[in-house]
Amino acid sequence: MCFGRCARCVGYKLLILALLSIVANILLYFPNGETRFASEHHLGKYVECLHGILGGGFLVLIPAAVFIGLHNDDCCGCFGHEDCGKGCAMLSSVLAALVGILGSGYCIIISALGLSHGPYCFTHLERNWIYPFTDSSGGYLFEYNKWSECQEPQNIVQWNVTLFSILLVLGGIEFILCFIQIINGILGGLCGLCCSHEEV
């Protein structure tokens, strides 16, 4: 198994996932494509945590760039041993993977809290902007008949549930990939890149 090639594969997958996380988080700010709710500060507190932009996005882009660069590492190594230099680079990728785990973990936690807490919306019962499902501990997710309590923004429950769920899944996949790279980096650092002399 080529550790460098595996790292590059993980890096490209993280790059795609990070970009998807950023897009999903941006969409949370504009329910139904409308900008007025953001300008009027009528967004939920977990929407404004930047968990997809910062956590699942930029903090995952850092290890993605490091992993992609590992495959093309031309370091001459220590004491003239190429495998040693590349092995050290693989071990350093473990630190980058830890940054990715922190970012994706943040994305997972905030997404789960956002799903559990429910959206911030204008209800026909209270005639005010509130969190109508905060006491349900996520139970509202299966009580579709109660979703109509939110009048504004229209379909905000479906919007939030869909995007928070997407971010939860993306963060989970990023977490798993970064964990895989930690194992790959440790093995690559200890064993050296197995195909370092075969790659051109």
C-alpha cells in the first residue's frame, strides 16, 4: 500500500467535502433564497456559528492541502535517506489531520445541536419570533404536523433540517477521513513511503 497515494486520495475527498460544507452553511443564512431574514437578525443561534464555513470548511481545507502535497513531496530526506524525509512528512500530516478532526468535530456538534434545538421562526401561536421546538429535544423532527407552526420564513423547518443534516453527514465523513489519515500518517512515518522509489 502506498501511504502517499492514500494521503492524496484522502486530501482530494476532504477538499470536495469542505467546499460542500461551506456552500451548505451559506445556504443556511438565506432561507428560501431570501436575504432579509439575515439582515433583520432572524436567524437561529446555531446558524450563525459558522460550523460549516469555519469548522467543516476552512479547518478541513488545511489538512486537505497538506495531504495532497504529500504525494508530490520531493524532500531529499535526512542524512541522504529519501524515505526518512518522506516518513517525517507523513508523521507531520498527523498534526494536520488533528486540525481536521477539530474542525469536523465542531461541525458535527453544532449541526446536532441545531437539529435538536429547532429553527428560530415567527409562529402563529405566539405571534412572535421564538424557538417553538426547543423543549422537544429533537422530537419535532418526527412530528411533521407541528412544522406548520412556523409561518416565517416559509418552510424553515424543512430548510434547517435538510441543511443541518447534510452538514452533520459531511462533518462525520470528514472526521472519519481525518482519523484514517492519522493511522495512515503514523504507519507511513514508521514504515516510510512504500512506493517512494517506484513513483516518477
